[in-house]
Amino acid sequence: MSKTVTITGAAGQIGYQLAFRIASGQLLGANQKINLNLLEITPALNALKGVAMELEDCAFDTLDKISISDDPNEAFKDSDYAFLVGAKPRGPGMERSDLLQENAKIFSAQGKAINDNASRDIKVLVVGNPANTNALIAMSNAPDIDRDAFTAMMRLDHNRALAQLASKLNCHSSEITNMTIWGNHSTTQYPDVGNLKLKGKNTSSLLDKEWVKNKFIPRVQNRGAEIIKARGLSSAASAASAAIDHMKDWTLGTKIDDWVSMAIPSDGSYGISEGIIYSFPVTCQNSAYSIVQNLEIDAFSKESMKITEKELLDEKAAIEHLL
Ligand code: NAD
Ligand code: LMR
């Protein structure tokens, strides 16, 4: 049976990458047919029509039906997977949190539409910024859907960290495991190399603490802005790629002896407040994620994890009326 995948903002930069990769089987494999439900705002419907025409013209083996709409109730009908991408991106000099008030209302409306129309087993990934708090808004507006179904994207930060580390350690990114990004998809995120392994071995003797603190962490925290400065537009292909990595691992499972970073509803693990969508190290099995427990947290990590938690609590306070 076909699976229904909803992409919001499907005529935008990220949506244009995501739709073709998902339709061609890069999310659920060559043996799973996909129905694509593409959502846009009314003025972008003509552009979306063009995207749908191009999708048809690819004649992908794995693509069944395509529907386009400006009505969230239609777009989330029976949806099994939802990529909530449609939202305004930031420009140069802005923080992602500057988008909060403008983008927040999109996610309350879409949370309600998911609640009323989607499969009860839906998996939701919020990409539109500020992603963690937007996911919280969507979750709060979908009381009949399991809270664990709502996640936000930290995988781009996770992948960025792996790329920086591979360059530093002169190895391939696939040889590095056990990387964690804690907290918010913002400059307060905490990229933590405390448990990092290279080819299964501890890396603490290989990474200079000064480099980690003064070069690596700020580089990962500010990579989004670095891309905006270079391209004049925010990251798109790498964001779409990370979105597929996130949803694919959640559905099909993470690699043995490794974990990934996902922003999920906090359950109080590691002393992080419940009621926010915070990034933790997780493993996935049988289509579910669980937080990796009992990692050692040193004083620097603890302080860094609290800083990013505070930012999420502040963002939550700013949109409390939408929850
Ligand atoms: P874009 O402007 O190219 O595309 C966004 C699309 O969303 C537009 O086509 C717009 O018409 C559509 N849209 C706006 N409101 C909508 C609504 N209510 N319903 C449906 N569609 C709607 O932007 P982009 O570069 O594709 O980025 C999209 C979002 O993703 C931005 O908020 C950006 O900051 C964010 N982003 C997040 C990450 C991450 O790691 N979490 C990475 C990159 C970008
Ligand atoms: C990113 O990390 O590339 C995105 O969140 C876009 C941005 O605003 O930085």
C-alpha cells in the first residue's frame, strides 16, 4: 500500500529538493510507493503546479499520486509522514528566533489540521524556523496525536558537526560516531564531542580542547549564518538531505553502536525541563526513538545544556498563547 507524505512549502527552496528525493525512493526505499501531498499558500499554487508537472515528468517507479493544495486539511488527509517546511526563512543579520511571531501561527493551524486529518501513526518533522518551538506549537494543537510524533530537525547541525570533525581528524565522516547536538536549533545549541568515537575508539586524546571550544563549537553553531552569507539564501539542499536522514532513521532505525540528534518532547532526561522540544542523542528501532541514557555530563556540558534549555523556555513563554 502507498504511504502518504505531506510536504509544506513544497514550491520553496527546500521543498523543491525534498519532493524529488522522496518521490524517487530515497526516504522509504525502492519497494515503497509514495503518494505526495504538496501544500503551499495560494499565491504560490501556480509555481507548485509546475513542481507537480516536473515530478510527473520524472516517471519515478516509486511515485504513485501527487496532489497539490492550499488547504492544510486536504494536504494532511491520511498523512503518514509530514515535513513541515513552509515558513519564512531568515535573512542576513537575523536570528532564527526573529521569525517566531511571524511563523508561529502557521504551525498552530497545521497542528490542528494534522489532528483532524492525518493517520494516527503520523511522524512529523518540523524544519521551518524556529523549528523546535514551531514543533511545540504544532504538537500542542494536535491533542489527539501521540506527542512523540512531533519532532524538529537537528540533523543538519549533527551532519555539519561530523563534516567539521572529519576534516579535523583527517578521516571520512562515516568513521565518526556518537556525536550529540543538545538543545535548540539556534546559536545556543551545544555540539558535544564528549562521547565521540573514531572507528569505534575514544577520541579524547585526538581533539584539542581549545579547538573544540573556540573553533569547532562556534563553527557548528553559526554554520547556518555562514551559508546565508555565502549564498545570499539559507541552506536548502543540505537541509533537505538532513530531513530525509532524520525521517529515514526514525522509520528504519539507527546504525548499531551509534546514535543521532533529534529534537523531541523532553521527558525530563538529563534534568531538562519537560514541555519543550529539545535535542537529545537518540537511537531508533521499530519506528520509535529513545533517548540514550546515562552519558557522563561534565560541568561545561551541563552549563551549555542549560543555556540552550533557557532559550527554549524563553521562546515558549513568547508564544504561550498559541499552545
Ligand atoms: P523558501 O522561502 O524558499 O520556501 C518556503 C515556502 O513556504 C515558500 O514557497 C512559501 O510560499 C511557503 N509557505 C509559507 N507559508 C506557508 C504556509 N502557511 N503553508 C504552506 N506553505 C507556506 O524557504 P526555505 O529556504 O525552503 O526554508 C523554509 C524554512 O526552513 C525556513 O523557515 C528556514 O529558516 C527553515 N530552515 C530550517 C533548517 C533547519 O535545520 N531546521 C534548515 C534550513 C532552513
Ligand atoms: C540553517 O541552519 O541553515 C537554517 O536554520 C537556516 C538558517 O536560518 O540558518
